[in-house]
Amino acid sequence: MSDSSNQTPNTEPNWERKVLEGLVKDVLKEQRVKRRWGIFFKLVWLGIIGLSILLMIGLFSANEAPETTRPHTALIRLDGVIAANEEANAEAIIKSLQKAFAAPNTKGVILKINSPGGSPVQAGMIHDEILRLRKLNPSIPLYAVVEDMCASGGYYVAVAADKIYVDKASLVGSIGVLMDGFGFTGTMEKLGVERRLITAGENKGFMDPFSPLNDAQQGYAKQMLAQIHQQFIDVVKEGRGNRLKEDPLLFSGLVWNGAKSIEMGLADELGSVGSVSRNVLKAEFIVDYSPRDSFAARLAKQAGVRFGQGVGSLATQQTLQ
């Protein structure tokens, strides 16, 4: 009895200590985990804040003109569809053009075009600004250099240049007009679906894809497209002058390769950005004045009159509905 009673006081304190040590270890472990997660989330937030600052700096500095004290060729890129909600929008391209001409050491401007066309309004604004800047700065030439494609609205812009340089395999032209859409009236009849369209104005539903297109509306559309086509032709003739060759297909909406476009007077010579800056402008050092505000996602497409897409046909869509 005496032996067993003497062992109990010795074992109980050891047991409590182990429990306490275990609890302390668990608490310390939990605190370390919390600290690690706290540090992790702080780093994440710091990263987000830092990225936001960098993006803001990039957005604010995107439109700042490059500074150079060297004589140089000013380069501006016009890539993709020309539209208000695209990178190749008139506001951005015009700002770049103005900065390029205003730079004190600009020897010449190269507008590098790779575009299937787009909004005739946006293309017309760029075209008119080029003519204005050329008139204000007669000693600074502007040359259009075509890469893969310069069609419709892209070509509308190009004819404002002093000269147009192409690659022998470039696609050039598409001086024509189209209005495209879909008609679902036959499909609706087969499905037994009735179109209920209430309008104020007999032509308010014009170009509605679920309503039939009558002869009068079709005639009006053709007349309007003919007027737009003639506007396009006039701009090309004014820009190219007697360089254009007489050809019945010239304004038919066809495109030609670069070599053939030179024969037809749509372009002047073979050339690239490098060869034109080096051999024509004698200013091999190039400064890029292209718009740089491409951080925001371009989600919306231009819904309106277009100088075509695909091959670059001049097209009018949706705003006529």
C-alpha cells in the first residue's frame, strides 16, 4: 500500500505537464499558421496595389511622346480593324500623328498599315488629319508602308500619304461597298414563329432580319451604297491622281497583290519600314509613336457603318436597322 501511494504523486505531475506542453505546442503552431497566412495575404495585397500602380503609370504615360534628340523616322502602326472601340481608332492614331509631326527631329513619318478596313467615319477622320498635317508640315513627308493587308478603310487612310510602299505579296484595294445581314423569314415560317414588330414610320424596321425586305427598301439601300461607293472612289482619285491606271475593275471591290497594285497605280513601289527609313528618308534611327493604351480589354465591336471586314470590303451594318 505504501509503495502504490508513493507512486501516484510522482506520475500525476508528469501527465499534466505533458498535456500542458501539448496545448502550448498546439497554440504556438496555430499562431505560426495564422502569421504565415497573414503574411501571405499582406503580400497578395501589396502585389495587387503594386500592379495597380504600374498599370496606372502605364496608362498615364502611354500617350506621352517619345523624347529623342536624334534625327529619326517616326513610326506609327495602324493594325487591325479601324473602329472606335479598337486599338486602331481615330483618336489614338491622330494623337500619334500629331506627336510625330511635332517632334523637332522628325525627318519623316511612316504609317505602317496592316488592316482589313473598318469604320468609314474613323478612317475618314485619320485620312483628313493626315492631309492637314502634311499641309502644315510640307518638309516632313508621310509614307504608308503596307504589310499583309491594306484594304477598304485601310486603303482609304493610305491614299492620304505621299507614297504607298507595299510588299509584292501584300493585299491591296477592295474599293467597293456592301451591306450584309441575314434573313430568317423562311426559317420562321417553317417553325411556325410569328414576327411581331411594331414601328412608328413605315421604314423603321428596315434591315430587320426577321422581316422581309421589300423592293422599295432594297432599292433605297442600293442607292445609298452607290453614294458611299462614289465617296470612296472620289477620295482614291484625289489621293492617287494620274497615277491610277484606267481599268474597269479598279473600283469593283477586288483586291490585288502588291506587285499588281503597283502596275494599277494603287501603290508606288516595293518597300518596307526598314528600306524606306534607310533609303528614302535617310533616317535609319526609328522612334515608335504608336498608341500604347492597350491595357484595357477591347470587348465591344464597332456596330455601324464599316469599310468591310474579312478581305476588307466597305460595308454598312446595323445602324440602318
